[in-house]
Amino acid sequence: MDDATTGDGAQPAADLEMAFVREYLNAHVPAHPLTPEEEKRRWREAMLYASLKMEEVTSRAHLMKGLHDRHGG
């Protein structure tokens, strides 16, 4: 398991994920009040965005570790 899912990095990972959720919500402010269903969809989209960004962070970390290990670091 990686730090994003274990006790060691759980809180920083959760904080980062919530930052991505806020980033999405702030970038996609509705022009009009949303119905409860629209608001639910907006939150689902924000969570999907955050999940994809977390995968990107994890992939980059693994890539950097691999490069570091390969070059004798």
C-alpha cells in the first residue's frame, strides 16, 4: 500500500484530496441556484476530479521514485 491509503500519509492525502475538491468547486461555480440533484451531481464531479488528481500525484511520485532509484539516488 502507498502513503495515500496507509496510516502514515492518510491525513496529508485526505487534505490534498479535499484541496482538489475545493479547487474543482471554486472553478465551477454555478451561474444559478442548483437543485438538490444538480448539487449532488456537482459534488460527484468534484470527487471524481479529486480522485483523478490523486491518481496523477501517485503516478508521478512512483515515476520520480523509479527515476531516483534507477540513477543511484
